Amino acid sequence: MVFRKLLTALASVLLVAGCTVKSEENQLVIYQIVTATQVQEHSEFSVARSFSGVLVPARSADIAFEFGGTLQVVMVDEGDRVAEGELLAKLDTALLSIERRQLQAQLTETEANLRLSKSNLTRHSSLESDGFASQQRRDELEAGRDAIRASIQRLHAALDGNQVRQEKSHLYAPFDGVIGERYQEDGSSAVPGKAVFKLLETGRMEAHIGVPRKLAITLAVGDIVSVEVGDELMEGTILAVGAELKARSHTAKIRIQLPSGQALAGSLVQLRLMDSIAGKGFPIPQSALTASMRGLWRVYVITPAQDGLYRVEARDLQLRYAGQEEAYVEGGLSDGDLIVTKGVQKVVPGQLVEITAEDKPS
């Protein structure tokens, strides 16, 4: 009686530990309980892939003066939002103002000389008709008049140039945006072409992502794709597909327009695409795989034995794809095979095991 109670208690403990106890003629037999799944052959396998990129403004520009000078005032700073046409900075234009007054004075003087030249020509015409003036003198006066007219044209051009330089001494925002960086301060010397600000457009953001050629050729302008920015999943529209592969990454750049949001330029983005692995194979849980020899992988197939038990058999196969939770394999399996999906390290070929009721094939 005592022995029977002990045997019953031991069997209960082993059942809780994941094993089955069967007693025949006072012999204790332990059968491992395993989790199994039935496999089905597929003609191809779809895999969700993610590709990393960066979020950039649709437009960005380094704003610089075309002419050199001293920065009189810088009106905005990093992070400031500006509107198209807003004044950002201006140069000291005192010397340009002086130059303009000098040019205007020269123009006034030259125009006076032109009036005098015209009067001389009129008097010369009267004398010439009376025979008191020569043709040579008339030619000299006409040449002098034409030279004065050319000088006036040159002075007008100089005044226009002065006006342009004064206008370009003021730096305006070419589009709505935010000041990304400010490179110079009040009183510093502005060098032609050297950036004073970096302006980033607001309201329109793009994701720039490198994608392998195999997937890039399946995309087209206007396609809607899923993009993850931080913890937010959103839909974007493909603006362009790169026509060449990058030398280092061997990927084509994809430009994707994203809806307006709070994400900042430079944020990491993930593009999600479905990739197909062609060829017959079996999708199985990653947990069913164990390493074999010669670069192969192994699964444990279980086949019916006796008394509701199953016998373990090792099958080697080739791995086509391995993800975090699922793998795609070929060879070694047939439709409907039962494979061990959990606890593969606890079984060996030839072992008898029992499977849970929900895993048994109908």
C-alpha cells in the first residue's frame, strides 16, 4: 500500500514536469511530452523586410550672400521659423550708399556736358550754313556728343549694379522653413558664397532609404508604402526610385514623401517591404531548428509508434530563410509531417514521446 502511494505521487510529479509515466509489472517508463506542428509545402514564401533610412526636409538650402561685406545684423537664430520672403540678415551698405551718390553726381555732370555739346552743335550748324565753320569741326563735335551719351549709359549701368548690390546685401528666406544652423554673428565678415544659415523646409518631409536592386525594381513612382518613424507607423508615397546603385551599399536610393508630422529631420526611418522567396519549401517555427553537420540544419519528425506514442526521427534540410520567429526550409520533409517545435534539445532519434492532445493530427 505504501509503495503504491509513493508510485502514484512520483507519477504526478513527473506529469507536472512534462513527462508521462506508464507502469507495467512494476516497471517505471517515462515518456517526454513534446509540442508538435504539422508542416505544409509552399511554392514560395513571403518575408517582411525592413530597410533603414533617414528623414530629410523636402528642400534645404545653405543661404549665403553673393557679395562680401560686414554683417550689420543677423535677425534670426537656430530653431526660428521663417516665412518665404522674410528678411534674415543684412550687410553694412554705407559704402554702397556713398558710391551711389558719387555715380549720381557724375551722371548729373555728364548730362550737363551732353546739353552743352548739343548747343555747340546747334551753333556750329548756323555758322556752317553761312560758310564760317568747317565740316571737320562738325565731325569732332558729333563724336564728342556720342562719347558723352556712351558715358551716360555707362553711369546708368553702374547705378543699376549699385542698386542690385544693395538689394543683395539683404538676405531673404527663399521658402517657408526653420533655421537649422546659424554660422555667423553680427559684425563678422561675410564671404561671397559662404553660408550664413542652413534653412530646412517645413511641412514637407522625405525619407531617403537604400533598397537592394531586387526589390527596388518592383517599386514605382506613386506606390504607397509603409514607413515607421520612431514609434509611429505611417503611409508614404514614392517620389523617385534611384537609377544607380550606391558603390558601398549596392542599394538604390528611394525617396518617399511623408505626411506632415512632428518628426525632426535626421530621424531614423524604417521601410517595410514584402519579399518573396521562390521555390518549394516548408515554413516552420524557428524553435524547431537545430544545427546539424556540413552546413545543414536539422528538425525532429515524429511518426506514430504504439499505444498513442510517437517515435523521433532526425531529418537534415537546407535553410532558405531564418527570421526571429519563422524559417523557410527545403528538403527532408513531406506534406503533413509532424515536427517537434519546442524542446528539441530534450529529444534524440529513436526516442518514444507523447504529444499534447491539441497537437495530434485529426
